[in-house]
Amino acid sequence: MQTAPYAVTTDTLNLEALIHAVASTPPDTAVGPGGITSFVGVVRNENAGRRVLRLEYEGYEPLALRAFDRIGTETADHWNVRVALHHRLGTLQIGEASVMIAAASPHRADAFAACRYIIERVKQIVPIWKHEFFEGGDVWIEGATADPDDDTARQDAIRVAGE
Amino acid sequence: MSEPVSSIRVNVRLFARLKDIVGTGELARRAPLGATARTVWETMVSEFAELGNYEGSISVAVNEEYSRMDAPVADGDEVAFLPPVSGG
């Protein structure tokens, strides 16, 4: 079964599928992976001093997939990696995975940096929202104003990723 | 005999808190010929004043692509207004 590199889904995420998607060895002429890194974001039981009960994720799916594709292109422009990025939507309980990223590279430094870059960019430009249900109420979490053309934000993500 | 077209119809999409304010995530609105995404947003704010709180922080997408508030919109376009995002 072929796993798409980019996906937005209400199904449980599967890290092995992402790793499989980035791990394939290229033709003889190209250098294959020497390391694969991954990042798994999970639902935390606390936020801003509130006891979180669950999160409900909403997304604008077609635009989210385009944003994933854009982030993938940006990442490949900067590091020698193959990447996969899956994000969950719907109701998630504490501890469940909301996002998974895998990056394969001939060398580990690129793989680590790419994973970090991708999660920073997800938080900056992907049209997905957390509806937090906590003890005593609920609130929509609002982070960054999404602007893919904001180069300052992109440079921030590169800096955090460590070049 | 068709009459001269003087207005367009767009599909407005709203998400997260914006959807809660309006009570639906999808609705159709008319806009004058030559309208921009901003024209559509202003129509929405005039109807749902609380949306005005998001004036400085929304993003806009036209036909499933990120766009700008000054981008022209055409008949049948999907115009989506996005509050600050919080994925991950």
C-alpha cells in the first residue's frame, strides 16, 4: 500500500506509513537515505493553566493540502530530504497524535532540521484550528495569521530549525 | 433576452470561531461587479458585527488558494475567511 506524502484525515495516524513513504531507496544515480527523523504532536492535558479534556480539530482540507505541498517544496529547497506530513482532524483525546512528520535524508542533520522546520510552518500557515474543551468551558485557539508569503515568518522557521 | 449582469454571487466559507459567530460555515452572498475579497468581507461584517473583531487578523483564500483582500472576485468564486490558525 502506497502512503500519500501529504494527508489530512479523521483516521488515526500511523507513523510507520509515513516512514515507509519517505524511506524508499532511489535509483542508483541518487544517494539514498542514511537517516529518518520523525515528529509526533500529541494532545496535551494542559494549556495556559487549563485542564484540557479533549481537542476538536477543524480544517479547510483542500487549502491545508496545498499548504502541505508548499511546505514540502520549501523544505526541499533548503535541505536534502524527502518528507511526509499527515494531520488529523475531528475529536482527539489526551495523548492522541494530531500531527506526524517524517523526513529522510542521506545525513541526519538535514533530517532533524527539516522535521523542526515543517512543524513550525504547520503552525504558521496551515488552515487547521484547535477547538479546546477544558474543565469549565471551551475556546477556539488562535495562533498565527496565516500568510505564506510572509518571508519573516519563514526565516524564523529556518532559524529555529537551525539552518 | 438576458439582462446585463450587475452583480455576482460568491460562496463564502468560514471556519472555527468565524463559523460560530455566523452560525454556518458556508453561505452565498451577492457582491457588485468589480468586487474584491474585501468587499465580500465588509458585507459579512455589516451583517455580523462581531466579525469586525477579526479585521486585522484574518487571512483570505479564493478558490482554495491563499489570496489578498484586494484580489478581485468573480461570479461563482469560493471566498474563504480564516481566523489565525492553530494546527499542530
